Amino acid sequence: MKYECPICGYVYDESAEGAAWESLPDSWECPVCHAPKSVFKEVKEPEPAKKESAPKPETDTALPLTAAELSAICSNLARGCEKQYMDKERALFMQLAEHYSSLIPPADGDISQLAEAVKADADAAFDEAKRAALSDGDRGAQRALVWGERVNFVLQSLIERYGENAVELEKADIWVCSVCGFIFIGEVPPEICPVCKVPSFKFERGGKMQ
């Protein structure tokens, strides 16, 4: 059997390692990005979904989006403009992203509720979306879903590692990979991003946790 780290892609192969996955202690971590054993997934071949004709969307209804979702969309558009050297458009999208970010209400609930919400996101969305993208042969969607799923697992890993010990993060630095969204907690970012393999200068400092 094989088990894959959903963050950096490292694969633990029982036959190659000579040790069963169940024999590893719960404290075992990914040797590449230090994700906990509990987030690893058994490697399975996805079954392609049956291709069905999608119903035409209604043009007279708007898709409701939260302030957080609008902020994320504008931030991603700003990043795309940056890659195309469209500085004016990038600045405008960043203004919109900051505006919507200021409208996001404070988080309500404890860390266990946050963990459940993040896990529900992964369980409900990614598998079905990946099958649909694979069936349609949409390589762009497949690539976007890979990054989105890995960022989701990054959040799960951080919640599990620090959720019950938030005091440890009061003075910690946050670094975010500007390419894939990988989150690193520490004084200095890694030399190479464990997810997308870009160098450390692509990491942006997000400030302190407090």
C-alpha cells in the first residue's frame, strides 16, 4: 500500500520502506514538509465520472458570494495581473480585495468547529470536482483543484498541530507562498516550497499570529 502527503506529495511506499503504515507511531511526520501522519491519504486511482450534459445556467440570477470569497477572487485576479505586468489593474484588484477583506465578520466558534468546517470542505467538494474535471479533460481545472486541495490540507495540518496550543503562535511569523498558497510558520521560510518547488523569495511575510 502507498500513502501520500496531501501537502507536498511525498509518498510512503510500504514495500519500499519495508514497514507497514500501521506500524508507524502517531507522532511520525512527513520527512519533507513535517505534516502529521493523520493527514496522509491512501493512494487510490480515481474513477472518472460519467459525462453528462450540464444544464444551461440561468442568466437572470446572481451567484451569492461572501465577503471572504470576493476578497479571495479579487486577490487571485490581482496575482494574475501581476504575472501579466498589468500594474494598474493589479492595484485596483488589490484595493477591492482589501475592501472585501475588511467586511469579513470575526470568526465565531472554537478550533474544533473550524477543523470540522475545513474537513467538510474537502470531503464534500474536491473528489466530485476532480472526477468531473477528469471526465471533461479540463486540465486547467484539474491543476487548480490540485492546488486548492493541497492548501485545504495545509490548513488541516496547521489546525491539528497548533489548534490546542495557540499560545505557541503568539509571536510566530507567518509566511505564505505567493504561487500556491502553502503556509509556513517560523522565522525563516523554507528554501524551496514543499508544494510547488519555487524558491524562498516567492514567500510573502504575513506578520505575527497575534
